[in-house]
Amino acid sequence: MNIAIGENTLMNKFRLIQLRLMLAAGALLLLSPGRIGAQAPPSTQASSPQPSPTASPSPTARPEPGTAEAERVVVTAEKREQNIQEVPSSISVINDVELDNLHATQLTDYAPYIPGFQVNSLGSPGQTIISLRGLADVTSGATVATYIDETPMGSSGIYQRADINELDLLPYDIRRVEILRGPQGTLYGANSIGGLIKYVTIDPSLTREEFHIGGGISGVEHGDQPGWDAHIGGTVPLANGTVGLRLSYARNDGAGFIDNVVNGEHGINDFNQQAALVGLLWQPNENIRLRFTALGQRIESDNNATVPLNPQNLDPLFGDLTNQIFVNEPYTKNVGLVAATLNLNFGWADLTSATAYLNTRTDQRLDVTLNLVDLPPLLGFPNPEIAGEDLKLNLDKFTQELRLTSKQDGRFLWQLGAFYTYEHGHQDQHLFMKQMNGEAFPGLPNLFTALLPSTYKEGAAFANASFEFTDRFTLGAGLRFSRNQQSFSQIVSGILGLKTNLPGKSAENVFDYMVAPKFKLGKDQLLYARIATGYQPGGPNISLPGIPPAVKSSTVTSYEVGLKSEFFDHRLLFDIAGYHISWEDIQVSKVVNGEGALVNAGKAETNGVELTTGFEPIKNLRFGINGAYTDATLSNNAPSLEGRAGDRLPNVPVYSASATVDYYFPLPFWRTMPEQRQQVAAYGEDGGKNAGRGDGKIVEGEAQRAQVAAWNGHVGAGFRWVSSQWSEVESSSTAIRTPSYGALDLNADVSNGRYTIRVFAKNVTDKRAYPTVFANFNFLTGEVINALGTPIQPRTVGIELDCKF
């Protein structure tokens, strides 16, 4: 920092502390909307799963070759039901059966097996940074949009720390997760510049009852106690054929594996996740369909899973998986969603109305004792001391979308829509300092308190269409106009704060477009191209001389060419996509006249290739190889990031790859009773491994209630690897390069369709790796104290039992 401040006055020292606090996003977020400056801490990717999701469903969960189901995997990426192999865009899907087999409780459990998908954690579920195709977390807003069914989740603005607080859903009772790569601005609007994550929940059944219950236990290397999970749910018709109800609840308690050298406590990073879902479906006839959804999730973590490291060689400073914290760092996040979706069939078109209300609350405490170790003498108080910062975020969000969609029975398909959202957010920050025994310093005044209320309002209109010129060639295009209006205030008090109330406002219009031709090379081979744009909203700055009144939206333009193909009766899957993305007006932090502000000062570009393959050489033996090459670099100098043109963007490995193998086999020594052979036929020889929970298409009536007697087994293995990456842009003075690493995962199960027993082992070799780290420094002197890294989860072994009836 180039700050001309005299060092001989107490107030100037306080001023310097204040400025460094502003730049210490991730330890503190003072006077700024997001993670700021070269010292902004990146995130760290956690543990990973076993089988491999692919651009269509993974080979481990695909229907039998040669069947009708093998030719149609439905996704809603373009807001209409389509075969995934016919969508001119790069998409991965993981279904409910795969999520169960993976024992997936968070995004980091399956992201490493999806090409171009980077999910980093700051030490617990919920503190999540998500990036696709190298659009990294150098800004204060999200670069990947997240939806649950028809509802956008999280904040669209820049004052809710959306870059490090994206939704990380406990994925129980989820039909599938769709991951769309590349900008999705025309259909999904703000913050989808990198792509989209879409959770699709399961509909209540209108005709049958079904219940499921299960749970399990696991042990983690270096853990203080076992972890456990439990889940229960079911669906019942309330009025046969017209009304259905679905209820589910799940809880996952993760065992801690980090110790604290300060007080000798073990397993300080225990956490739990709870999720509940209520669905009510009313469908009086084929032309009217109304669904209500209520969803809640709560995450509680005692401390973050971080380890102090030597910045030079990344060796632990206090021993393996051992932290040094003086103030516990609890984290709590609550998400509540109520949504209603109405579908009306007019015969010639379908009208969809999606209405939702979302509330998210985040409470977090951060230990800044070492960062403020030199402050007490300046205030006239002796050492030792402890210091922390409390951060509270609250978001209320209302959304409404109306959409009219043509039927899929002609050459010309179209869609018209309108969208509106209103957000009201609060961000509260409070800095405190106490004696080492936890008692307050007598007479110590308020150090720093900041209140940042904000509003975000957006209206949009969009249109998409495609025309099938021939049986092989189709051209699609889309356009979206958006206008957002924002306001915020910065209310500061305390001896380290100099300003009282600094409001700001902004308004902006944005156009997005998409063009996507596609050409069928054969029955199961599709060649496509796609040009698409997206935007990440800007917002107002504080109203002071020398500071821009607002920061403009960041925009991206993507050029993509891809091939989707299947061969040999769907036994070979080969999908590949290459792309170039130009990212302009990147929002970065800058100190102007002693105040932190956001400015548009950077450009970046990403060039990459993504590969997804699956192969079944013999029946029920399936291999998968996925990989990504991602070259994400700055296009010009970015002084606020200490970046130079050509620098790699942070937390983006150039290479990543995964390989999986799965084998399914019958267990002949478990006999089948004659009266149950009908159910075996209904489920198929695979024992129901492709049976989506609650899809209503497997076994009808009383046969479904009986036990399916054919027991089948499955064993699987997966290996994930990522190359080295930088914690910040590589020219930064505090940038740290983390080495490449690989980890092995195993899983197995036996099932007869009603009862399933699963075992799993993650990180089998107990590899110790810190995919990303960040520099931790003294706020007063700027001296680097250490590097903090989040390890991938140590070896974890568990067993699960599930029952459906």
C-alpha cells in the first residue's frame, strides 16, 4: 500500500490499522463490501467423492444400453425439459442415487469429479466459494448462480459477501443436481457469468405412498469422535390423483479433526448440517399444476478447519492438523425458502409463474488476536490480549418470474419471460478486544462497529427461440434486458472508525445475448457452437470525493465449440468442449484518499478444454475419465491486486482430472423367493441401482411394498488430481503456490431395492494436502505471520444403511 501517514501520532496509527483491517477480507471485512486487496484469503477445497458425474448422467448410473431410457436423460437447463445430449451447452448431472452412493453432504464431495468445477471451502460447510471455467473469486459478488428448482438463491448484490457465502445444500431428497458451464445470462440473469448450479427437488406423488429412512456412522483420521448422519422422509397422496405431500428431514454431524495448540482441545472443528423439505402438489387435471415448497437448512460449525503453515514450504507450524486460535470461531448459517410454482397448459403454450421468498442469516466470529497483537499498548492496555470480530449477515429476498413457453412439437420453439427481484440486506461488523482470560478490559471504549444496510432491485425481460432449419441443423438465440437499482449506507462508530453515515446509490441497464447453432452428425452425435454473455452486478460506493459513485457491472463474453457423442449402443460416451472467455470490468478494491472502494480496473481471459468420457466394455463394468485444462490469466495490469498482465488467477488449477471404475454384479448366494421374481423383473437385473427415489416409474401397487429379493453388489473407485495453483494472482507479494495432489476414494454397496448397505472410504491413503492457502498478517505492521490453509479431509471411513418401504 502507498499510504502517506505519519507514524508518530496515535490517531495515524489507528488510521493505518483501519486501512489494513479494510484490506484483510477473510479476517475482517471493514468498510468494504467483499474480500479486498492482495491479502484477500482464498478458500480451500475439501474432500471429494467416488464415482464420476459426466456430461450426461455418469456411467455408474446410466440405464441399460439399448433401452429407451438410455436415450433420454432429462434436464431443465433451458427452462424446458430436454434430452441432455440435445442441449447446445456443456452440462454435467449427478442424480439422487449417485449422491447417496457418494455419501455427498456438500459440494466438495462431488465437485472434483466434474470438469471445470472448482469448489473451495474456508473451513466449514457454508463458507463456500464456487467457480466454473476459471472465473475466480477476485470480486465481491458471486460468479456462479445457484437455483433450487425455479428460485435463485443468495444475494445478487455486492454487500452480502456472496463470493464466499454461496449456497452449499445438504443434498438429501434431491432428484438431481445440474451444473451448467459458461455464462447463462439470457435465461438466469445476474451472477451466472461462470455458469449455474441447479438443485432439482423430487415431486410429491399423487398416487402412492412411499417412505424411506436411513443413517450411518463414520470415522475420520485424527478425529476426536465418530461422525453420524440420519434421514427420514416420505410421500403420501392426500386426495388420490390430485394432491400429494412430501416430507423429509436429514442431519449430518461431521467429526472434528483439528486440534488447538493454545488450550490442548481436540477435534475443535465439529459441525452439523440439518435440512428439511416440505412439498405439496395440487394437480386437478392435466392443464393445471400448482406446487408449494418449503425448505430449511441450518449449518453450525464450532471452528474452522484451518492449519497455520510456514509460508515458504507449507509445513505445519504446530504439528499435523493443529491450529493456534485464541478466540473460538463459530459459524452458523440458516437458510429458509418458501416457493410456489404454477403451471398452466393452454394447449399451444405453457405458462409458468414462480414466486419465492428467501431468508438467509449468517453469524460468524473470527479470531484476530495475532493480527492485532501490537494494538493494546497503543490503547494503554498491557498484553496479553485476545481480539475477535463478529460478523452478522441477513438477507430477505423476494423473486417473481412469469414465463410463456411454446410446445415442443414444431420446428420453431420460443420462450418469453419477465423477472423481478427485491433484496434487503444487513451486514453488521463489530471488533472487540478482551483480556486473555476472556474478561473485558475496564474502561475500553468501542473499537469499531460498522452497519451496512443495502437494497437491490432488478427487473428483466427475456426471449429465447430456436428454429430447426433441417432435420440436422438448428439455430437458437436469446436476449435479455435487465435493470438494477441499488442503495446502501455505511454507518461507522468506534475509536478506529472516522466516518458516521455514508450512503450511496446506483442504477444500471444491462443487455445479454446468446447464439447457439447445433448440427447433428448422427443419431447420437451433436456438434454445437455457443456465443453467450453474462453479467455480475456492480453497485454503489460511499459518497466521498475521489471515489467513483458506483462500480459498473462485470461482463463476460464466451465462445464455445463442443461435441456430444455416444457410440456402440450407448456404451461409449465422449463429450468435449473448448472455449474462450473474455472477462471485462472486473470489480477490484482500491484505496482512494484513505478509503476502501470498488473500481472497475481489471480484465481477464480464460481458455480451456473440458473432456468427459464413459465406457462400458462389458456389461456392468464401467469406466470414466474426466479432465479439464483451464488457463485463466489477467489480461492487463491490476495494481489493486498487485497483478500483472499474464498472471494466473487465484484458486484455479491449470489441469484437473479424475478417473473412476464401477462394477455391478449379482449375489447368487442370496436366493430369490418365487413369489418375488416379478419384482426383480420390474426393478431389472441391476437391483434398482438406476431407480430414482420416488420417480413413480419402477414398481406399482402392492408389488412395490414387498421386499425385492434379488441382491446385487457394487464396488467403485475414484482418483482425483489437481495441479498446482496460486493463492492470489501470482505477482502479488503474498501469493503462495500450492503443489499438486491426488487422492483415492473407494465405495461399495449391496442392495435389493428395499434395503441398501453402503461402505465408503474417502482419501484412502490419508493424503495431506492444502489445495489453497492465504497469507495471515499483522494489521499494524503488514508483516506476514503465517499462512493459513484448509486441508482436504483426512481419511474417512463410514457405513450407511437405508430402507425404503
